[in-house]
Amino acid sequence: MAYIKKLVLQGFKSFNKRIAIPFVNGMNIIVGPNGSGKSNIVDALCFVLGKISAKSLRANRLSELIFKGGDGKKPADVASVTIYLDNSKRELPFDENEVVITRKVNKKGYTIYKLNGKTVTREKILEVLDRINLRPDGYNIIFQGDVTRIIEMNPIQRREIIDQISGIYEYNDKKEKSLRDLERIEQRLREIEIIINQKYEQFKRLEEQRNAALKYKQLESRLRILRASFYFKKISILQQDIDEINNKINELQEKLSQAASELEGVEKNLEEKERNLKEIVKKILNLSKRLEKESEASRLRSELLVLESKLENNKNEIERLRSLVNKLSQLEEQTMDKSEMPPAVRAILQLDLRGVHGTIAQLMKVPEEYKTAIEVAAGNHLFDVVVDDFETAKYCIEYLKEERIGRATFLPLDRIRSNRLDEKYLEKDGVIGIASDLIKFDKRFEAALEFVFGNTLIIKNLDYARAIGIGRVRMVTLDGDLIERSGAVTGGFLFKKGRSALKKSYKEEIDQYLQSIKMLEEENISLETQIKEVKEKLKKFAPKQEQTENVELENLRVESEKELERLRKKRKKLFEEKMNIQMKISNLKIRRAKIEADIDNVKVELEEYKDAPEDQMIDEPLDQLRNEISKTLQEIKSLGTINFKAIEEYEKIKDEFSTLKEKFDKVVEEKERILQMIDEIEQKRREVFYAALKQVSALFDQSFNMLTGGTAKLELEDPENLESGLLIEASEPGKPFIGIDAMSGGEKTLVALAFLFALQKLKPAPFYVLDEVDAALDKENTENIGRFLKKISKESQIIMITHNDISVKYADTLYGVTMVGGESKIVALELPKESRAE
């Protein structure tokens, strides 16, 4: 084993001049009086081995290790120590028999290390020495204070020695590092958890909103399909109705054509018979003139014939006109039912009361180009009923109340006031005129019509409205867009539902027929009077012998008139049949027009859903589709306010949440790895510690037995707890085990030395240095120490500083140190073998 062959000091503490101290591979004992510099040799060894603490070298700073001078001697500039280690067994990594290590320090405290003459770092020196278990603070160098320190230590501090010697500090450092990593990881986990919790709340909220948005889109898509299916189905049903109506119209058209053709034939036949009758009458008149020229009776009979013929024709015409009036009235009533006229207004008009003139819509005529604008301008006033006075209006209102028919608005002509605009607006661009100026009506109703239309301008379009002044005057465009004085604007697509109140009425035609009937009836009254007068005059004349020709003509006339009567009745029947067919056709066309309008309206609604896939259309009855639409709308309504951005935001935060989750999982995995590492470190730490404790305890027992013949052991206060204190116990032969704290001073010293030597034996060093460790021992224990060290010296080099003569006799080489002239001197003496104690 490597050992110290030589130690060279120069300028180190009390050693001024260069001094070489050769050591033998055995028992080396250094003696000398106090203050001679013996312990400086130990300090020199610690210095050259790399100890950096100046205080452990008994100095305040490294520069104080330099020889200070005195007694006329100059102080040294540098302190230098060189150690020569035997390397014959090549324990050190050099192919040389001797390894030389030098350390120097100057007055500035700068230190240099040399290895075999080459300057190196302290780390390099420590690395080389570690090969032979040499360390600056190793337990192979024992100061007297070390023994005392062991004795004075508490159990925890003693256990820490086992920690150090076993090398578990390395594991402790790893564990501490792992615990710091664990704390850092847990902090990261807490931070991520906080973020995750915050994100999770937001995530769940957005998930609910996103689900609601997706549900809404799903329901909206289904609603579109349902509505499209509903409108497709409705159009299909309405189209079927139109087809059926067209078939019926075609059938009626054929019947109408036949009736018209037959009526035309009757009309031609009737015309021919009437011409023949006129010819007969003419012949009779001519014959009468010839027979009774200048005869008053003949004249009167001819006049009577003419008057009776005229009266009969008038009666037939009146009957025909009344039939037309009845049919047209029925058409008017049916058409009126199809309009938007309120039931209450219709009921009042059907009463045909005196003083009730009709609705605003009925009392005016509107040019075709203004109908839309006028209808919008009238608004709710279209079906206002114009009456003579307030009393008439009151009577109508009471009637509606009693019959519980409804409500209506009445415009009494004796109370209503016009509200006509200032005509200055007519000069503005785009103005067509005041609404009341664009319609025709009876002057009697001017106040009512001016009340409804006098305050409204008809303009071309909305572009002119701003220039005229929105809010200054009420305006309506030709397309029906309305601008109120309040500034409100109403417009858009105007559905043509049902029959407009301003469509053509049969009333005018009916009035014309009624006027004709009246005129004919008045004429008939006059004719009847004339016939009566003529008959009275004829009574004055006596009847004369009629000639045969005249009789035949009269008979022919009578027969002709009968034939005419028959043809007229047939014409009437055919005419009524034609009118009935026309009425049916008209009703069917009205119904068809309404259905076509419904189809147009449905198509307008369907246009919004034209992108609905046809293959997804639902072929169910309309009622079922309507119920499904209602149910779907209710579901959509139940969803409340929808955040459509939640879908995109959800996916974004989901990615963020997933990233955080992955990060969290990775950190958790890292934490588990660290915990596993801590467990492994702790397991390895326990194994190393208990193995070292077991070895040191065995070596401690061995050392104590060599010293005293007794038994010793090391135990933890709590064998399962590595952090518990170390119990040092020993037993002399025949005595029980006692702890070190209960021993006498000498016993404590021996036990402490045995413990220190056990520590050294765990990792044996090539040499051991002991500085006055026997100072407090009695003679017997000093002998025990001497013998013990002597045995050890056979395996390891011993360098011991002592004052005890008993210890000296165990030396192989004895070194004497003296102080001469302020510097230490040393003399070596090899003792004869026969004088050496064994």
C-alpha cells in the first residue's frame, strides 16, 4: 500500500529552512516539548493534501502559514510543503515508483499545486489522492480535538458520521435535488391545475353553449326541411285543387258554349219572328188604311196595337233586366265576401238603410296606376262607412252592439272635417299629387274623401322622400311604401292576398240596369194610360164588318205573338242557364285565382328554402308537418339565447384544454418518475447506510476488542428510521453494555478512538496520523493504544505525535522536534528492534 516516504517543509509555519522528514512504512512517533512545532507537521500534511480551511490549519488566513521570521531571521516569502508517496505497487495512476505532490502559498494567499513537477489544479490532486482513499478531511488524520468532538457529539451528529463515511450524502444530495424537483413539479402542477380549473369552467360553459348552438343548427336545419316539405306539400295540394277546378271549368265551358250556341239560335229566330210580326202589323195597318181611310177608329186600333206591343216589349225587357240585376247582385255579394270587408261593415250595407252611402272604397273610382298607392294611403279607412249625419252613425253602432256583429268606423258628413295639405308641396320634384286629387268621387262625399286622403302626398318613389322632407308630411310611393309624419317608414314586398277592396265592382252596372228598369216602368205607366184612353175612344165607334184578309192577318198576328212569347221564355231560360254557368265559372275562376295567389305566396315563402335537399323532403300530411314545425319551433325557443361563436371558441379552448391536459399528464408522469426516483434513492440510501453501519459496527467491535478485549456495537435509536440518532455502546469483559455518554473519561477516549479507527478501516487509507490522542489516557489504556497502533502499523503507516513515554517505546522511528532560534528543528532516530515494544 502507498505510504509517505518523505515530507519536505520550507517556510511553513515554524519550519523556515528546508527540512526533509523521512518516514518509514511502520510506526513513526514524533516527540518534543510543547511549542516546538510538532503539530505543525500534521498541519503541513493537511495543507499539502489540499485542505483549504485556514482555521482548520490553526490560522486566520492561508498567508499566515508562511514563516514569520524572528530572532534576526527574515520572514519567508512562500510556504511550501512536498509529500513523497510510494507508488511501487502502482496504486496511483502513474508509471513511477514515487509520486510527488507540492503545494505552495505566497503572502497574497495565492496557492499553486504541482504533481510530479507539473502545475495542476486542486481538483486534480484530490482526484489522484482519492484513488488511495486520501482526503483533506479524512478520518485517517486524528487530532486530539477529534476524539473530544466524538465524545461530545449527540446521537444525531454521530449518525451523520455514518452518513458521511457510507457515502449516502451523495444519495442525500440526489434526494434533496429530487425533492426540490418534486416541489418544482408540484408547483407546476398546482399552476396548471389552477389554469385547468379556470379553463375547465370556461370549457364546460362553452361546451353547453356549443351543444346548444349545434342543437339549434340541427333544429334549424330540420325546421328548414319541415317548412320546405310543408310548402312543397301545400303547393302540390293547391295544384291538385287547381287541376280539379280547371277540369270543372272546361266542362262548364263546353256547357256554356252549347247554351250560348242555342241562345244565339233562339235570338236569331226571335229576331226573325219579330220582323215577321212587324210586317204583319204593317200589312194590317196598310190594309186598315185602305179600308178605312181617314177613319178614326182604324187609327185608334192601330195606335192601340202599337201601344200594347210596346207595353208588352217593355214588360219583357223589365223582366230580363231584373233577372240580370239579380244575377249581378249575387255575383257582387259573392265577390264582396271574397274581399277584406269587415263583417260589421257588410252587415250595415246589407241593411240598405237610408242615409248610409257605402264605404270609402265603394264611393270612389281610382285609376289603375294609383290603386296600390291609394289603398296604402287609405290604410284602415278603406272600409269606413260614409253616412249623412251623426244620428245615422249612432243608429248603426247601436245595431252592431245589439246584434253583436262587430265594430265599424262611420264618417258623418255633417261632422267630418277635411284635412287637406298645403299645396306648396305639389311643386316638389317627384310629387304626383295629393291623394284626394287623384281619385273620382261624388261631390256630396267630398268631406269624407278629403278627410281620408287630403293629408297624403303620392310620390314616385322613396328617393324623393328625403328632398320633400321626412317627418313634414305623410307620403306614399306608387309601390306602396309609406312614410308617416312621425318618421316611421313602412315598405317591402306587398302580398296580394285575397281580392283588393279597390277591384272592379258590379254595382255601377247594376245601377245602370236599375235606372233602365225605372225608366221602362215609368214609360209603361204612360203606355197603360194611353191604352186606356185609346180604348175609351174606340168605344164611341161601332164595330164594322171586317174583311176576311184582315181577320186572317189578325189571327196570324196573334199566333206570331204567341210564338214570340214562347221564344222569349225560351230565350229567358237559356239566358238564365248561361248566367248560372257563367256564375259557376266565375266562382271557380275566383277560387282558382285565390288558390293561385296562395301558390304564389307559398312560392315566395318557399324561395327562402330553395336550397333544401329534395331527397330529405318529408312526405307527410300537412297537419302532421304543421305540428312538427310547431314542436321544432318550441324546442328552438326553449334553447334561449344562442352563442354561435361558442362552436369555434369551444374547439379553440378544447385544443388549449387538451394541450394543458397533455402538459398536465406529462408533468404528472414526471412527478411519478421523480417519486419513483426518490423511492429508489431512499431504498439505495437505506441499503448503503445499513450496509455501512453494519460494517462499521463490526469494525468498531473489532477495534474495541483489540484495545480492551471487550465488545462494542453501533445501533440506531430507531432501527427503522435513518434520521434517528446513533448509539455507541461498549462492554468490558463480564460487564453489560453501556452508552458512551455514561462512561468515564478514559473509557470515552478508548471508545472514541475505536470508533474512529473503525471508520478508517471501512475505507482504509495508506497512512494514519494521530496528534496526541493518548494525552488523557492512563498508563494501562496508553499501553492498550500503543499495542493497538503497533498492530495496525504492520498494515498501514502510523505517524503519531505524543508526550507519553509509554507510547514512544512502540516506535519504529522516533523524531524529536525542538525550537531553536525561533524555528523548528527535527532529529530522526531509528530505534533498535530489541528495544521496540510489540
